Amino acid sequence: AVGSGLIDQLAGLHFRSFLLYGIPGLLYCIDNNFQYVILGFLQPAELAVLWNFKMFATVVLLHVFLRRRYALHQWLAMLALVAGCAL
């Protein structure tokens, strides 16, 4: 009976590892596959601009909702990214 407790702990650990790594990996896979679907509707250059803008939107949302702080040079880099997307 002593060994079964250890097996239960290891099974729980493996399931937790699956949740920590498997779910984000699955979401990343789905996101990458959506690129091919989106390419059916957009030109590759338009998709690249949208993907770069997605990075800027993530930074702004992290700042607004999670109160993440960024240094001045990081904001300037985001400004350069947006300017590059606009051009």
C-alpha cells in the first residue's frame, strides 16, 4: 500500500505537467494552423502586419489589465513597431 501512494503522486505530477506544457502547446499549434486558414483570405504581407500588431496589442493589454510596467526604451520599440506596421 505504500507504493500505491507514490504511484498516485507521480500520476498527479504527470497530469500537472501535461496541463502546464500540453495546453499551451496545443494552443500554439492551433494558432499556427490558423495562419494557413487566414492566408486564404489575406496576402502574406498583410498577415505579417497583423501578426506584428498582435504583439503591440498584447503589450498594451498587459499594461492596462495586469499593470505591467515597461521601460521607456521598450515603449519606443513598440512605437517603432507600430510605425513600421503603418508604413
